Amino acid sequence: MADIIYPRSPRETMDGWMHLPRYIDKVRLHLAGKLAPDYQPNLGKGFDAAWLAAAGLTHEQMIEVVKNSITDGEVCDWVRKHVRKSEAEKQAHRERMLSYPAPDDVNGQELLKRRKRESGLEHRDDIRTFVDYIDADEGRI
């Protein structure tokens, strides 16, 4: 699958928001018809939906914002103007992402194990969260 264009890491931040650059990449790829088929069913869901909920926005709003911008800077300016959240709220979102699934989340842990197995990464004990998994699956770590 060498022709997949991967979005940025979920660890990337913009205006203090973890995952926002990745979500923007996914929307841009989708709008250009270049979002890989494996990513399409979850566009606007999963971590995208978690960011949207934390920011108080809808997927449709973000599609329009990205569609009507050329640069990340324009999207960032829009977010700064329309999403009024504290640094503590942004930090809480970051911590939720970096700790998902929690060690006591049986269903989440089973899903992570299954995804690792399906991707041939079951031997990677360093992959403890979905953020780790995404970076490993996309070849960053």
C-alpha cells in the first residue's frame, strides 16, 4: 500500500489541539478524492469525533472550514476565532487521547489487541494506546 498518503500523526498539534492537524489532513484528502479506502468509514468518527466533541463543532462545519481554506493557517485562524476553549480543556482532550484505552477498559484493550494482531504488530509491547498504534501502523514509530 505504498500509494497511501498518510495524514499527520495524531500527536501533532495546532493551536494547542492534539489531533487537529491529522483531522485536517484527512478532510483535505477526502475532498481531493485521495483518502485511502481504509480511512473513509471512520472520517468524522473515532478520534475525529472526540476532537469535534471537545471543540463543540460538527463534522459538517469542519468540512466547510477546510473546503473554504487553502492553508492550515487559515483553518487555525478560524478555530481560534470560533472555538473558545481553555488550555485546561485542550490538555484534558490531549490526556484522553494519549491514554485511550485505559488499562481497565476491557473492550478498548481487546480492540487494540485485535488491531495490533490484524496489522502484524502484536509483538510490539511498546504500543499501549491507539495513538501509539496509529503511529506504528503508519510507520512513524
